Amino acid sequence: MSTNIRLMRLGKKKAPYYRVVVAHSRNARDGAYIENLGTYRPIEAKDQIMIDVNRYDEWVKLGAIVSQTVKQLVAKARAAV
């Protein structure tokens, strides 16, 4: 079973926010997911990024494939702490 760590789009038209989720690679972008790792709100005054970095690291150790966007968000989240 191949798992991905990627963004799931929520919100309304022209006002998106995203969940960082662990999902099976064959599931749709906004479909079922295994675990919610955090949120990303790009519309806020400052890009609001809240990610559970410890759980993220555990999933990466287990072999989850991380999307490029999520890698950048995690880097920003680690730098902010």
C-alpha cells in the first residue's frame, strides 16, 4: 500500500484552505484519508501553517511519499518554531 502526504482542498470558491493529510495514493485529492496532520490557510494575513511535525516524521519513516508543496510547508513550519 503506497501512501502519500499531500494537501486536501477545503473551503469555498476563491477562499481555499487546506488540510495536510496522509492518504492512499489511489484515493482522490479530496477523498478518504488515513490521518489529518494539520492545516494550511494561505488567505490569512500571514500564511497560517499548523502541522504536527512529529507525526509527519513518523509517516516519512514508514515510507510515505511527500508532495513537493508539503515539503515546503513543513520547512516553513520548522523554521517558525
